[in-house]
Amino acid sequence: MHGMTVRVHGTCAPGFEGVRAEFERSFAERDELGAAVAATVGGELVVDLWGGDADRTGTRPWERDTLVNVYSTTKGMTSLCAHLLVDRGELDLDAPVARYWPEFADAGKADIPVRWLLSHRAGLIAPGEPMAPGAVYDWEKVTEALAATRPWWRPGTAQGYHAVTFGFLVGEVVRRITGVSLGTFLRTEVTGPLGADVHVGTQESEHGRCADMAPPLSREAPPSSTPPSPASSPSSSRTVFGDVPKPPVTGLSDHPMAPATLALQYLPLGDVNAAAYRCAEIPAANGHATARGIAAVYAELACGRLLSSGAVERLRTCQSDGDEPDLVLRTGTSLADTWPWGLGYMLNQYGQAGPNPRAFGHGGAGGSYAFADPENGVSYAYTMNRMGAGTSGEDLRSVHLVGALYEGLRERGPVRGR
């Protein structure tokens, strides 16, 4: 839509008009297709905007209640479920995972603590052998494969983004404790009571309001009835990380992109616009949500609700070892070679979540991003269907929106931050 004028819908509170201006600019100058952005301050919804198209052909407008796949922005919701259980005394971050999931002890994993699952230090970025397309939809098959896998590095000695496996690992611990799936627990304990439109395992009755994901404009072929090839699909690791070696990869040193290949291609996601993908529970990668729904969940954390203050401090305490690289993200983000992880959340070392270094959240492949800033009482979420740059909040569409949000906040008074 470069150069086109797109009507933007929704509201901005006085002082936050700059967010609307940047949102409109994304359609005119940054190749936005369809998107939404929402933000709260002190629990008040101050930004609630949406616009553009929900599909590549322009036949479906993006509506107020349009759901869209947010990829790894889902991880913030998955992590929240684990922290709720910690707050309730049902989960111990320093206990072995095998206490809750006995089969996990196989292949030298008996001593891996729960916190290493949340901080990407378990060395389980992929199952031991590549899994066939469609296997990612079979929860039991994936979790059994991960339980039998020997870690790809000595657990605790390095961090590497568990791009897809994170949700199965954390989700299975949640399931073993609660007896219900991660998506069900999220719905009954968090999003349902809040009325937040966020789903992990999206019912078919909701698929009619799901936007279709589209690849970056530079890689987009003309719309047709022919399904995209795996390499050009918006779900392909090549869309985000570029050229990668084909499995099987036998070790991290096989190729510079070996860690990313393991993390993304050993559990291929399939067609992200298909009903099977939307219905499945892949709690690291296939949440479908509105920006307003995600912002509502993070507003609870920004305002000291839902979790104890101790839990919020715990989840945003850096788990990384100094200026430690992330074995996967160092090839997938333009931010930096070093990467600070909290317990299931991206920290704000590079300012992608505004000026407060204590803000925390999570980004998704292609550009979606969400965070909480408790010191300023802010929550934010941006969702889109045109795949863009990066995975971690550094997409320029979001960067400009966040900047405008905090400019508006400064009109209300001092902003805590750098």
C-alpha cells in the first residue's frame, strides 16, 4: 500500500494523536497491509486503532475485532500462565522439570530446572530428529519427541531462542500441573475473565475474522489460487532469517545458520493461514489475537494486577550471563549480538519498548510486539499481517508507534526511563 491513503479507524485519547499519525504513515510509507495498535495508561485505553486489509486481495477490510497470528508474541501469554502457577505455589522455578514431567528426565535432562525452559537455556531448540510437516499439530508426538531428545548443548551454559519448542516445553509443564492444555488454561484463567480477545488454539467459529498473513512486499508474488511454496510462505524461516541449510543438521557448528534451522525447520509450522494451523495449540508461535486483547493482558501486569509484585520483578530479572549472545537470535535480529532474557520475556535493553529499561514483553516474527511498562503504567500491542523486519520489537512500524506513544505520555507528565 506504499503511497496509498488508507482510512484508519478507532480512537486516540487527547495527546496521543501522534500515534494515529504514525499509524497512518505506516500505510503510506512502510508497506503496511492490515494492522492494529492499542495502548493503555493506568488501565485506560488511550489508543485503539485499526485499518487496512485482512487479506492480500483487498476483499476483506481489517475490522475492530480482526484476529491475526502474532507468532512469538504468543510467548508472553504462555509465560504468564507459568508465572501464575508459580504465584499460586504450584510450580517451583528451581525444581527439576522432571518433578512435573517425569519422562523429561531421559537423555541427560533429569536436573534441568524449570527456569531454564523460560530463559531459553535448556538446549532443546529442536527435537533430536526432524519431524514431518503436520507433526507440529500433534501435541503428544512433539512432547514425547522432546522428552527423548538429548540437549543440543550442555544445559545452562548458553542461551538459544527456543522459537517453536518453548511453547511445548512450558505448555507441557502447565498441562501436567493443571490437567488442561495451555490454551485452555490461558482462556479460563486469564483472557476469559478479562474479556481479552487472545487465543491459543483458535476455534473454527472464529476463523472468519482471522486475517491472512502475507510475506514481505519485496518477496510477494501476485495473488493467485496456487498455494505458496514452503520457501516463500510467510511461515518459512527464510522469510525471517534468509538462507538456511536443509535438515538434517547434526550439530550447531554445521553451518552459521544451523541454530536457526534447528529452531524453526525441525518443527515446520505449515500453512499459517490454514484452519489446521489456527486450530492447533502451538503456544510459542500461533496465538491469534487483537492488539486490544493483548494490550489488556499486559495492562494487568503494568498496573500490578493478575501477578504479585514479586512475580513481576522475578519475570523481568535478567537470566543471561553478562553480554551473552543468543545462539539463534544473533542471526535473526538487527538489534545486537548480545541478548538479555528474563523468565519468558524479552527485556528492554535496546529501547524497543520505550525509555524504561525495566519494561518487558515479547515480539513475534514479522513485526508484532507487545509489552508492559509498570513504572509508567503503560501497556502496548501492535499486530499486523504484512511480514516485516525482525522478531524483537525492532520493526520500524512498531518503533515509530512506541515513540509517538511516549511523546503523548510526556504531555501528561514526567516519564520514567533512561
